[in-house]
Amino acid sequence: MTKQDRQMGWAIGLALLIHAGAFVYWTNLPDPPVTAGAGALRLALAGDVYTRETQIAPLVTSEAEVPPTPELEPEPEPVVEPEPVRLPAPELPTRAAPRPPVAKPTAAVSPSPATRAQEATDARAEQGEGQAAADVGLGNADVEADYVAIVSAWLNRHKRYPRAAARRGLEGRGEVRFVVTRSGAVTRFEISGSTGFAILDRELKAMLERAAPLPSFPNSMPQAQLEIIVPVNFDHQS
């Protein structure tokens, strides 16, 4: 350490001692005396505060004047109206229902003999006309049945058993439905029942084409056309 450094250290230590001594001196000084004026002023302020508090307290603690509450008037009792008196309905005079007029009996008029004879004649005529119409109807049904049998035989005559079906042993029963006119022309045709084999169904149509035209209507059949259903069998014996 150099000389200059030692001098600097002594100077700093001396300064610290001086400041420490001054601090100890000021802390040991006695308190200054209190004068009477200052104490009186403090008491006066305290008394003033106490006086003001005592003056304000009665205002706070005194009861406030409350206006009296108005008395409520009692509600009026409901007025009960008396029930109206119902008078009995006046009795109306009753009237007897008018009696229906009684029809006077009329004397029965017996028909004259001529009238009875005419009525009997008319009844027999009507009965005769009805019987004639029934006879005509039965006659037409018989004529139509005979014609259908003729057409069935005619178709069976033009039927062919296909060789391919015969070799395979195919058999079946079909049914054809068609409409024929008075001249024997076929206007509509359909297979109403299949044989179960296409080759035999085709033969049904070919049979009808080969058989056209069909036999014409007899004079006892007045209708313009007739619908016919004919069954057709295909077997080895046909």
C-alpha cells in the first residue's frame, strides 16, 4: 500500500468519527418545555368538538314526527238482490184434434159379362205370346248348339298332328275362342287354353286358317255373329 493510500484511509476514518459524535450529541439533547398556550388551544379544540357533538346528538336521537296513518273505511257489504218471483205459465185452452172424415162406403160395381169375356181373351192371348217366345228361345238355343257341333267337326277335319310332336310323343288339349259371322268369316281369334307345347299351339292357329271360311249360319239363326269356344285334342289316336 502506498503512502497516498494510507493518507486517504485516515481521512475517511476521521470523517466518520466526526459524524458519529455529532449524531450522539443531537440525540442526547432534552425535549423543549411545553407552553400553556399550546395546551389551552388543544383543550379548547377538544371542548369545541364535544360541544358540537352534544348539540348534534339530540337531533339524531330525537324521534321524527310521523304523520298518523289514515283509518281505512270498511268495504260496503254486497247488496243481495232478491230472486225474481216466477209466475206460473197460464194454461192454454186445449183443443181436440179434428177427426178425419170418414169415407162413405161405395157399392162394388160388378163387371158386365162382356167385360169378363174380354179380360179372359186378353189373358189367353198374353199367355200364348209368352209361350211362343219361350218356344222360339228354346228353338234358337237348339239351333245354335247344332251349329257349334257342325263347326267343331269342321275344325277337327282340318286339324293336323305335327310330325315333330308325334315323334316326340307330345300330346295335349287346347281351346280356341273366335267370333264367326253369318257368312262363316272369322273376325276375332285367340287361344283361350294352351296345350302346354308351343308346337301344338301353333297348330291350333294353322287349323283355323285352313278351315276358313267356316260353315255359314242356317236361316233359323237370326243373329249377325256368334262367339264360339271349341276344345281341340292332340293325341296319337286323333
